[in-house]
Amino acid sequence: MNIAARAGRWSAAHWKTATFGWLALVVVAVAVGNAAGTVKLANREQSTGQAGRAQAMLERAGFHEHASETVLVQSNSLRTSDPAFVREVGAVVAQLRTLPQVKGLRSPLAPGHHGQLSKDGRAALVEFEMKGPAEGAAERVPPVLAAVSSLQRSAPAFTVREVGEASGEREVTKSVNAGLSRAEKLSLPITFAVLLLAFGAFVAAGLPVLLAFSAVLGAGGLAALASHVVHASQATSSVMLLMGMAVGVDYSLFYLKREREERRAGHPDALGRAAATSGRAVLASGITVLIAMAGMLLSGTKVFDSIGIGAILVVFTAMVGSLTVLPALLGRLGDRVEKGKLRTARSTSRVWDAVLRPVLRHPRSAALISALALVALAMPALKLHTTLLGVGDLPRSIPIVSTYEKVQKAFPGAETPAVVAFHSPGGDSPAARAAIAKLRRLALASGGAHEPIAVTWNAHRTVASVEVPLVGSGENQASMDALHSLRSTVLPASLGTVPGASWAVTGETAGTRDFNDRIKHTFPLVFAFVLGLAFLLLLIAFRSVVIPLTSIALNLLSVGAAYGVLVWIFQDGHLQGLLGFHSNGAVVTWLPLFLFAVLFGLSMDYHVFIVSRIRELRDDGHATADAVSRGIRSTAGTVTAAAAVMVAVFAIFASLPTLDIKELGVGLSIAVLLDATVIRGVLLPATMKMLGEWNWYLPRWLGWLPRVSLDANGRRPAAAEPASARRPLAEVT
């Protein structure tokens, strides 16, 4: 008997211990997690490469990371030299000086700050920093925002608005929290409605929802504790909700569907048979997803470390719940699972019967057409470009975005400057000052930079922070070219003239470039890790080299198609009106690697579940062609229901206002839809039908692999069966 079967039988026999133990675990995890709180990633922790080195140089030099803010003063009729304009700027400066939250105030009226006046002479920037560390600045900024709003009301002839890191983070947090709250409220009833259609019974539909949601809650508490070791990124909570609801419902659905099927077939030990088959498939699927999530820990970035840890925790929690508390409840409820029954469930789907008939009759044509369609969808992925998100990527409905655009138009690059960390062995010496002056001249002469170029020395006058506004939006090719010119030409020719000096460049543009470079460097390692371990797991589970190879090929087709559609929509800017976003010409930096890991793991859920049933039928004596037909017909309805839940939940996230979560929701929705229809409904049966007995090929030199149990009773197949064709699936005995 395999591990999943033993867990299921024990839980059914000790249903109180399993059920109340699960509830206690969730409650304790939530309580302890809330008490401990969540430690968020600081801005400096998200930097890699040269940008990370620059952040470290500035921090060691005493440049404590403060949130910088800007107040824009602009007029359509007056010039900055007009007395009324000067008085308004003076009023803004005077008001800000009275606020205890403000430090480092820089007035555009002060000598040497002419760079804070726009070239068209109709706008000025009042710059300052928030007192205290950058972490938590968003909570301290409301009094400053209120003061600026008061100044705007008292001067209706001017535009007086604030934008910056703290105010931007505050708006992002409000937008994200509002979206997540809406997603949580919608995901549960939508999931329940889909499952009610799938099961036709209220109790059966409610169990997967309750289990998945409790797994998300428990894992959230554990993730809060983990954040004290691996700090949490902003996207982690969204990812955990997505993954938890997806896999939690999937695992419960696989288990529950099989238990009901065995019960309808009249088997007295329906729960044990479900545990030995679908429970085993859940275990294999869960381990595969965990492997895929663990791959993100090899990316070398703390953002992916956080997302990977969060996803691992929620998937593991959902898997444990499905293998323990679900059979405990099913054993206790018995026939009452059918309570509130609305209709009689069919063992097969009419729609999939109609689809599979021509696919299995003409497998070569079906495989060729579907593969070409997926390749065509994947083609746009060849021009994939990624970027970090900034204030300009927030929804246009947020007032701070329009302020950001006004500042960018009047002062190109002022809100997203490159920051040069410059260490001079001689300190603030004439040679260092001359080098910085040369940096300014060369940067402006190159055409890649704008005023105001601001220089700030640390308290010991050994390290300078030089802010250089770059051309472009901060994330487009013009900005990237300007950054390359600054790093490779301007800095060596200026700061490089100071003996023993060192420098590094950070900022939004540099962070995007270095993050992309790091991901490009580590992606092959993640790719090899995920595919290699997935191959080994499937090799052991199915005792076949063909099944793992075809599984990986089909999953990569699914991921490639999702990449292509994502690029077509978000990078190329299609469907902006329908989906409610503004394209920035790229995809968010962390998404491609994350999508690969998540989609590969989720795709394996369906694959293991379907192929497990096919292999089970094959080991019961059915020919491969018949096993493929029966296996896919009997599992198609379950896979469709599971995919419908996933697509529905992911689509909720696609409606959220923040661009990165919207891209995540759209990418996952499309990928799961393609995987559950084209891949599992057409390519998989067509491929397995064409391969025939080759599906179960295992070279003799791999005969040492452990044998595993297969049938619903956990028995090994008959010894007379050929080792290369009849060695079964599931769990190591």
C-alpha cells in the first residue's frame, strides 16, 4: 500500500484527530503569523549586480535609505521668474519646512539649483526626503500629502502636486490591497459555483473550497514567520492566494471525483481505492509542483526567494490537507457528500467524447495541427522584453500617475535618475570635484542625460551620491542606451581619472538592466533543475523514459504559447481597452521565470492525473489505444472542472488594477486554458495513440528502478508482465 493510501486510511479511521488537528494547525499558524508580522523586502534587497553594489556602497557610507519626494509647482501662464510664481514656490517651501516628516529640503530658488527649473520656464520642483528609513515611509507621508493638497486649494491658478517613493508606495499599497480584498471576496463564490456545476451537489462542491481556503490561511501564517528569515516581496501574498486556491481545489477535486466514481461502481472500500489511486496522483503532482517552485530559489534574487518560499509553503500545505483532512471528512460524511444533489453526474463528458473521437481516429493530423497552432502562439515570445515597474505603470485613474507624467514631461528622467555611488580615497578633494564636474559635462554632452544633476556627499566626505536623470522613460531602450553610455564611457572618462576611485550605478533603469541580466544568467540553471528533477520523478512514477520526455515537451509547448500571448497583449499593447491597462512596451521582470516554474508545476497536475488513469487501465490488461481512450474520457470532466476553477480565479486577478498582477492573472489564465484543452484534450491523446506500446518503454539497464504499486487496491502488477511495458505508476512500495 502506498503512502497516500496509508494516509487516507489512517485519516478516515481517526477522523476527529485529522480534522481538528488540521483546524488547530491553521488557527495556530494564523495567530502566530499575525503576532510575528511580515517583514517586507527593502528596496536595496531587490537590487542585483552593479546596482546592488552601488546600494551597498551608499549604505556603508552612511547614506541611509530615505524615501525621496517631489512637489511640482507649474503654471500655464506664468513663468518661473514672475513674482507670483516665485511667491508660490516660496509658500510651498515654507510650508514643507514646518513639517516634522520632511528633511533635506531643496528649493529651486536657492543658488545652484537651477536644474530644478524646467526648460520651458513654467515648472519648478521642490525636492525633499522623508525622515526615517524608507521602510514605513508610506505610513508617515499622509500629513505631507495633506499639506500639499491644502497648498493646491489655496492656489487654484497653479498645479501643486506631490509625487515620490513614499506617496507612490502608498498608492500602490492601497490599490493592491483593494484588489486583493475584491479577489478574495470573489474567488470563493466563483469557485463554489464552478464546482457546484461540476459535482451537482452542495456538500461535494463546498469541501474543496473550504480545504483550499484553509490551506491558504495556514500557509499565510507560516509565510509571515518565514519572512523573518527570507523577507517577503510585494507579490508573494498574491502568488500564494493564486497557487493555494488553484492546487488546493485541484487536489481535492481529483480525490473527491475518484471516491464518488468508486462509490457509484459499488466498491465497499471506495475511499481506500481513491486514496490508492488519485491520492497517489496528488502526491506525485504535489512533489512535482514543489520541485518547480524550488527552482525559483536558484535565481539568485531575493524577490524570487520570497515568491518561491511562499509558493512552496502553500502547495505543501494544500497537499497535506488533501491527503489527510479530505479523506477524514469523506470517511465521516459517506453518502452525505451527495447532500443537496441537483443532478446525476455522468462518468464521461459529452463534449470531450465528441472531441476525442476524431482526435483518436486521426492522431497524426490532430497532433500536427495543434502543435503548429501552439508554435504560432509562441512566436511573439522571441521578442520578449522585461522591465521593473514604476509609478508610471500604476492605473491612470490614480491621481499620482498624472502628476508623475507631468513631472516627466517637464523634467525628463527627474523621477527615475541613475544614481552614481562614487568613492574617492582623497575624499571631497579638488580632483574629486573636478571629476564630478567632468561627469556632468560629459553626461549632458552625450545627449543621454538631463539636468538637474544633484551631488550629495556623506558625512565623512568620502563617498558622493550623484543623481543623473537619464533620457527616456526610465525603462525603454533610450534609457538603457543612456545607462550603457554612462557606465561604459562617461564614468571611466571622468571619475576614472581619480587615482584609486571606485564607482557603481544604481537606480530604476540600472535595477531593471541588472535584474534582467541576472535572470538571463540563472534561467538555464533553473530550467535544468526543474526539467531534470521532473524527468526523474516521472521516470520513477511511470517506469518509462518516453512518458517523461513527452510530458516535458508538451508542457514546454504550453509555457511557450503562454509567453507568446503575454508578449502580444502586454508588450505589444493589444487589448488595452478590454483589460484596462496601459502598455509600457515590456513584461514585468519577474514574471517569465515565475510563469515557467508555476505553469510547469500546474501542468504536471493534469498530466500525472490523466496518465495515472491511463497507466492503471493499461496494467489492468487494456491495450494502450483503449486505455488512452478510456483514461482521457474518464478524467476529462475532472480536468475541465479543475481548469475552469483555475481560469476563473486567475481571471479575477487579471481584472486587478496593478499591472504586474494583471499580467500574472492573464498569463496563468491563458496557459491553464490552453493546457487543459489543446494539450490534454488533443496533443496528449494523439501523441500517446501514435506512440502505442512505446509509451511504456524502459531500457533494460534501468531495470533497477524501484517498483511501485498501481491498482486501486495498491497491488503490484502480475509478475509475468514484461518489465519494460507493465511496470506501474505511483508510489515506491
